[in-house]
Amino acid sequence: MTTPLSCGSRQQKQQQQRRPQLLLPLPSSFYFLFYFYIFDLFSLVSFLGVAQSPYRKWPTTPGVWMRYNFKEVAKKETGDLCRALAATDATGSDAMKMYMQLAQAEMRALPKQRRLLERLMLQSKEERRAAASERRQLALRRREELLRKLRQFDEEGGAENAQKILTDKCARRWAAVYGELALRRERLTHVLSCVSTAVHVANFTDAVDSWVSFESAVHRALAFLEEANHAEVPALATRPLYTQLEQVSKMQLRATALLNHERHQQSLLRESTAELFRDQERLLAWCVEQQEALCTLNSLEEIQEFSASFMSNAAVMDTNFLVLLERSVHLVSNRAVREALVVVNRTWMELAIAVYDGMLHALKNEHTNSDVEAGCRWWVDTFEPHFRRTLVEADDIASHAEMQSEPLMQTIHARSVALLQALASFRTTALHISNFTERMDSIAPHEAALREALLMRLSLLTQTLVGDVKYPGHREYADRVREVSDWVDAEAKGVVYTQLIRRVERLRSMVEAELHLLMEDKTAKMDQS
């Protein structure tokens, strides 16, 4: 609601009614619209690249100067009214009059600000640069003046001022130390909550390496605060800082040990990776060398000798390849390791298949050149039936009743029966040899499919099936064994560890002696029984 003036003539009241009425107790709506409009003007000037300065003046007409800043234009019209309004009672009628006058003054300032904006928009680029240079010079002069006054104030201040400055300095130093300790404690908490394999990516390496310098800086700050306390300067207690420093030191030791362990593991991992690559290169070079040697062989005897040597080395090479797989369990995340294992496995399979193909090709050539297939086919088709009939006839003659009593006939009968029984196996062998080419042609597609499957390009090699539920447990067991081994390696040089080993050896010898006595008693009882 609006509140009219409480006194005055009718004419004054009518004039006041014709004037804009403001809301009480404060003209917030008008100021909001006014300053929103002023903010738009400032945004436009900033967009045009015109900077603001509180005392820059621009000539309009000869002898007339205007202020450069929108704020100064409004301040020139409303400054006295604002100060008078602040000194009066905000609920009285005089305040209402001043609000009215202030609104009118602000309305008078708007055309001036509009003209200022128009003139600013007409400035050239060189004029803007000159104005900016003048504003920088003015700012530098003000800064120098302020620094001069501050130095003068410091020099003229007495003992009370110096003590106050020292107290403020101690408070700032105390707050800085506490803040740094709190920040480092938070970072240490984060690092200690990470898994061991993620410590090296927790962005904590610099903090660990800079702990010595940080601790010395904290001790210097604490010494400064202690000296201030001894000098009877009002300062905060240093006991909370010492407590914080002790907690941070303990956490720092744990984090440092964790990071050092991870660094050691990473170093071992790098060494293991390098050694694995060396072994992989040796296996690869051996396979390539064997393939080149196989390509130079021509005769069946040479290929047979090479195959015999290859078979004797195959078990050793399989063991070496399994060792590579076992050592690559913890390096599966390394893409280069995976590719190296795939390459050496493919080369090994190519070598084995090349040896098989070489032997098969040599045997086929030898079989074709020997004409043994044709001879076996003639034996099965011609000689074997005639020979069987001859044996049957001889057996019939020898088994005749009149001939059975003669020793020669008995011998012929026995030999004929034995040859007829053995002839079946000879026929089977000769029959297989006679159709050897047909059978090899029939299994050729199967050999090609098997060869293609063996030479299939793999993307990953692993020693354990991924779907095996026991694999996580096996990995955890291997991790624990490795941790115990690392601890044993670290403690093996100590006196306590040496004494413990000796005691374990004595216990083992005592157990072996007891077992030997038990075995002797058991043997004696068995002999008595």
C-alpha cells in the first residue's frame, strides 16, 4: 500500500499525488529496476571493450568535462541525498521526501548516462587504448600512494601496533600450519584407503618425497609460535598442532611403507617383464632357426633325423613355454606381454606343423617312387589267393588218413595250418598298403581343418580357464606365498632369522630320528611275528 504525506495544503497534496509514489519502508522495486537497467548499460560497454575508471573525464564541448563512469554520474546527482537519507529516520515523513528527491535525482542521471554511453560507443580503438593506458597509470599511482601510506603507518605505529601485527602474524601462521596438516591428513587417509595396486596412481608420490621439507617447515613454524608465546605475545596454543603433526607423521610412515612396497613390486614387475621378453625372444629365435634348417632338408633320412631331434626337444620346449605362461599370470594386463605370448605360441605351432608336413611329404614321395603300393595290390589280388589255395590243398593231402602216419605229412600239415593263420594278418597289411593313397586323399580335408584350427590367430593365452571358480582362490594363495617369500628374503640376513632356521633344522633332525626308530620297531615286530 502507499502512504501519503500527513501535512500540507490541498495543492501540495495534489502535486504529491501526481508524483510517483514509492513503497515503504524501502524503495526496493524502483532500485531493482534502476540498477538492472544500469547493469545492462555496463554489460554493453564491457562488450564494446570500454573499461571503467572512477576519475576518467572526457571532453564534450570546449570547457565542459564529464565523468567517465556511470557510477560517478549517478553519484554526482544522488550522493548528498544518500548521505542525508542515511542520517535521518527511515520511518518519518522527511525520509519520504528524501526518497522522492532521490528518485528524481536518479531519473535526472539517466539521460546523462545515456549520453555517456553514446560518446563511449563513438570512441576509436586508439582512443580506447589511450584511455586504458591512462587508467593503468592512475592505478599504479594510487597503488604507490597506498603503499607509501601503509609504510608510513607501520613506521609511526607504536609498541601496541607492533604487538597487534605480531599477534595477527602468529594467528595466520597457526591457521596455515593447521590447514596444511589437515590437508595432508586427508590425502593420507585417501591413500591408505586405496588398494595396494592403486597407490602408484593416487598422485601421492610427490607428497611422500616432499615429506622431509614439509616436516622441517612445520617445525620452523612451531618454533616461531613457541618463541611468540615465550615473548608474552597473545597467541594460540601449539599443543593441537603437535597432536596433529604426530598423527600425520604416523600416517605418513604407513603411507611411505605402502608406497615403497608398491614401488618394489613395480620394480620386480618390470624386471620380470624384461626377463620374460628375453626368454620369449630366445624361444622365438630357436623356432625360427629350426624352421630355416627344416627348409634346407631334402632326403627322407635327413628329415627323419631332424624329426627325431625335434621330438627329443619338444618336451623341453613345452616346459619352457609353460614357464612363460606361469610368469605371465601377473602381466596379463600388459598388452605387449600378451602379444609376445601369442607370437611365440603361433611360431611354435607353425614349427610343429612344418615338421609334420615335411615328414608326410617325404613319406608320400618315397611311397610313390618305391611302387610298393602296386606290388601289394598284385599280392592281394593275384598271389595271395593262389598261395592260399596251395596251402589248403597241401593241408588236405597231409591230413588224408593214409598220409597221417608219415612224419613228413605231419610236418606239412602243421606248417600249412600255421601259414593259413598268419596269412590273414599279412593280407590286412598288404591291403592297407595297397589303398594307402586313397585313404590319404580321404583324410586330407580333415588334416586341412585341423591345421587351420591349430594356426588360428589367437588374441589371448592363459594358463587357467577364466570360468574356473578356483582361480581367484589360487591367485590369492599365490599372492600370500609371494608376500611370505618377500618377507623371508627381507629378513633372511638377520640374526633372529638365522637362529630360527637353526632351531627348525634341529627339530627336523629330531623328527627324522623318531621316525627312523618307529620304522625299526615296526620291522622288528614284523620279523618276530
